[in-house]
Amino acid sequence: MRKKAIAVCILATTLLLVGCDTSVIAPTSDTKQDSKPIVQETTSVEEETEAATDIDEEVIEDTSDEEVFRSQFSGEQITYNKLDHRPLAVMMNNIQAGCPQSGIEQASIVYEAPVEGRITRLMGIFEDYENIPKIGSIRSSRDYFVYLALEYDAIYAHFGQATIYVGDMLNSEAVDNISGAVSGIDRPATNAFFRTSDRKAPHNVYLSNEGVLKDIEKFGYRTTLRTGFIHKFTYPELGERVSYDDAPKASVLYPGGKETGKANGYSKVQSRFEYNEADKKYYRFQYGDKHIDAETGNQLAYDNVVFQYCDGIVRDSNDYLAFGLIGEDVDKAIVFTDGKMIEGTWNRTQIYEPTKYHDKDGNEIELNTGKTWICIIWKDYADDVVIE
């Protein structure tokens, strides 16, 4: 019964998306205010306490109060011209032969979800992609990643796809798509991708910042967030932290458990996160070693980690999967931040709106400013998760 419900939900969502015109559903914002920016006011330390009484004395207006603009995807301080900048969602390889990834360290948000073969695939949400020369290696699309990208109004980049399940959506007006020239794609991008000689195909495809900008312009995709955009996360005031003093501690997170070879996706790649009290970040490990960025050699580290539990099904003999990503407080969510775990639920009622995470009292869970990694946990394997 649950599998049937997921299948019906997926079909309904696909029908809703295919044929949609994003210029109507998601029009270009005309002003910075249209995208509901996170704006924080700062005040001067000293205030004017006396009025000037001498007519010869020049009265100087206090202009020290300034607006501080913050990213809608990390809460970090940004410049005004980046306030409603539309992000790029990029599908990235996570099979061992395609690791480590290039440019992944600069993603504000990373999604990890199971795919066929029971490994995981990654999708990064990049804000400043214009300044990242090399992202990848790039891999193919699955429809549930597209649904996740739509939470952020992102332009969606990939190389290949499970055409039977996602082809119609990618070729429709519902998705601003940057795709390699592969079978099943009606309008391929001709500039965005390049191959390297240091890895064997299909693990050697990368995204070029200069190339993707050419294709975005060629296709006429808007580069500002849609009118009425709703940001996904809530953050504390800039420079402050949320600590959740009453929440239980959690220092090591295993989304697929400690054992290898299980069928939950995370087990085979040996995903884990270790919390470092010194800098209050969660360090990422996989395949028995540190998970690094190939360009910098730095280990990936995140200010927040989220486990989002979802119903899933196996679609066919190829082991293609599907996950239910729309619902009202339907499933469990755990947010890890500041070394604590906050349990609650997630909900997402509209395809073009973000998933929100709420605690057991129904309050939205506040994240700490910075980067976030989100694991889609297949509920059938929820018991495999280990938190220490």
C-alpha cells in the first residue's frame, strides 16, 4: 500500500511539472525584495545623546546604521548584488572511481541519496559557481534529485539521466536544465562540460564555469530567484550561535551504519561525520578515509547535518529508486548542529517550496550559519543508522 502511494505521488508530481512554464510559475524577480531576503540591521555602538544647539555648529547626520545582507542558502554575509542570485544544482559522482570530487567544498548545501547499485550520489547547491573553474566529476540525473533542486529554484546541471523516469521532466519547461549531449535530451548544452584524461569515462566529465555561463545565456535562463522565493533555513543573528542546550549530544553520525555492504546506499560508501568541538564542524569521511576536495586537498566540513527520512521504492529490475519528497509532517527528521541532535519531522506541501524541519513541539529548527549536508535516509533501512 505504501509503495503504491509513493508511485501515485511520483506520477502526480511528474504530471504537474511536465508542460509547466517556469516563466509563469517562477517568474524573474523584478526587485531584490521579491525574493524575501534575509536582512539584518546593525546599530552603532554610540548613539547621539545631545542635539546641536549652536546655530553655527554643523549638524552631521548619523549614517552608521547599515543593512547586512545574508545568503539565503548558508546565512553567511554576502554583498547586495548576490542577494537574489539564482544557484546552480550540480549532480556529482560518488562512486570510488570518481572520487575525490572537484569544487565540492564550495557548495553551500550538499545532498546525498541512494541510487541503483546501493551506493550514493551527490548534488551540490552552488551559489558562486561563476568563480569555480572545475566542478565534478559530473554524473546523471534521477528525478528525486530534480525535485530537491526545485526547492532552491536552482538551474540544474547533469550529464545523462534515467530517461524513462526523468526525461520528459528535463525536456519540459518545468526545469532549467543544463545537460550533456546524450540520448534522451532534446536541447543539450554545448559549452558547459569537458572531459579530462586522468580518469576513465564515465568518471571524467567536469563542469566549466565559463562554459555553463555561456549555456545559461544561450538558453535564456533567468539568473535571479523567482518572485516569492522562500528560503529553506532559518539562522540565528549574524555572529551568534544556536546551541540547543537541552538536546542530547551526538558526535559521530553513520547514515548507513558501521557495517559495509548493506543495501541502504550509505553503507557501501562508508559515509560518516565526526563532530569537532574546537571549530564546531562535522567532518566528512567515506571509503575508509577523509572525504576531500580534489582541488584544495581540504577535508569536507559542515556546520549542520540533516537526516531526512523518506519512503522509498525499487522501480524496476535495474534497481532504479524513487523517494517520496512531498508531504505534511509525514516523516522523521534529525538535525545535527553544535554537537547536538534535534529530532522532529519534515514537511513540504508544494513542489516549488522548500522542505522545512520542525522539532517535536512544531517549532522550526534553527540551523547554525554555514554549510549544510543533507542525507536522504530510506525508511526501510532506518534501523541501520547509528548515532553516537
